[in-house]
Amino acid sequence: MEKVLEELKIGVLVGGVSSEREVSYVSGKSVFKALKEEGYNVVIIDVDDSTLIDKLKEQKIQFCFNTLHGRFGEDGKIQAILEYLKIPYTGSGVHGSALAMDKEKTKLILKATSIPTAPFLAFSPEDLKDKDYIFKFAAKNIGFPMVIKPTLEGSSIGISIVKEYAELEKIVEELFKNYTRIMVEKYIPGREFTVAVLGGEKLESLGVVEIIPKEGFYDLTAKYSKGKTDYVFPAEVPDRIAKSMRENALKAHQFIGCFGYSRVDFRWDGKREPQILEINTLPGMTELSLLPMSASVNGYSFIQLLEKMMTFSVSRKKSSFYRIFSV
């Protein structure tokens, strides 16, 4: 047990108010079980946006391990509440969380810093006043197949791969029933990978993991159902490609302003440099989750990984990196 944490009462934040509530429970219970077995003073806090502050005060929580996913948990809002209450917590701060959650803003930062990422367009419902122009522009400049996704969502929720023009309008209009901004992105054929980043001021990129869905693409079912996806770690790729992914994962983590840990997803077509798809500031922490797999390549057990995450965060307010990148 880490000495700096042994006297603290730790609340594992689970649930939340997003569409990823059930996924968060699985992550949270996994973290809770590991910390409890190691002897930490830990409880589960079921999060909603109305009674959370009361729960934290009643339980006298001194540190939060955040296993929420999606909106409210991953977008800077819960982080702002914990900052206000002066309760340290795992993961990125307000600013880094908000930027990484917004896929459009993340892509703009990647492009501005010359980190390889797929071409994209983003638009809102009002942009569809001239639908023919927008769809023809997307078809010409992005091309088929293309990936359509909400800009503010996680766990591959709302993602579709569109192979022809006839599908485009139908899927876009369906998404706008639930979202106010969406993105179309060039589909990158080939293989999918992920790289985790771990650290406070001193960062390390962890092992490269290859993701091989048995059917279709790496959607919600493939992510959280046993037997739906194969994983290879460390990934069997040329050293140059592995190095490229690890270096660009570190750069993305830093430029977005993440802290503590993140997971960066890539596609590689076997020709160009691997392209970043997105960065996750609160990756899943289940038995099927990619961050623990990536960490295991570097020799970290699950509990060692959790303890490192917590140790970085307890000392975060002394960190110049934290002062620069958090609100």
C-alpha cells in the first residue's frame, strides 16, 4: 500500500448520468475490489448530478478514484465539482478533460501540432439548411467509406461506418435527434491499436496493444463482451511503427493537457504513419480494458497501476504541469 494514500478515505465514483452508466459500474467495481483487497479504506459512490456533493460530505471522502465514463464524468464537470470541494481525484483536470471529450477540438489540436489524424468535417443541424451542398462537400473531401460520430460521446456510442452516399443523409438526421454536433471522418482501413500514457510531470508511453474485433468494428458490444474481440499485446508491428505510436501518444497527451493517464487510439493502413482516432482520459478499467493490457506490457500489475494513478493525483497540486493545464 502506498503510504501517502493509506490514511485517506477513498471514494470510487461509479454510474453517472451518461449513456455509459452501466459500463462505469463494471469499471468501478473492478477498481473497488482491487483496492479493498489491498487494504485501502474505500467505498463506492454512485454518482448523479444532484446529490453527489452531499454524498461526498456525508461519507467524508478525502480522495476520489474516478471511473465514470462519458458526459458529466469525463468532460470536466465532475472535475470542476471536485476542484471546488478541494478533493483530489484521478485523471485529467477540468481543461484537459473537456478538450479530450470533444472529438472535434481534439482533432483541431492534433492537426495544429502536426500529429497524424484522419481528415474530418464537423457540423451542426443549422448547417443542413443546404443539405445537398454539405453532403456533396463531405463526399468529395472525405470520401467513402467514412465514419460518422457525435463529437461528444464515448465507448463508440453513435458511431456508424457509411459506405455510400444514400446512407449519409439518413444517418446524419438520425444522429441529430440526440446530438447537436457531429463529425464525419475519413475511414482508415487496416489495423487498430491503442497506447496508454502514464505519469505526472514525468510521462511514459506504455505498450502497444492491437485490437482485432471478430465481427465488424470495435463498437460497444465488441468492447465489453467476452469473446467478441482478440487482443495482441505487445502488438506485432515493426519497431518504427510502435515507436511512432508511442511518441505520438505522448505528444497528444501533452498537447491536449491530460494528466495522470490516458489512452490514445490509432488506425494504421500499413503504408502511412498510424493515424490518431481519439484520446480517452478515463479509459475502462475492467478485465477486458485496454489500459491495464497496455500497462502489463511494461510490467505493471493491476494494483500497481491503480496505485500509480492515485499517487500522481495526490501530489498533483504541487505540479507545475497541473497549474499550466487545469482550470
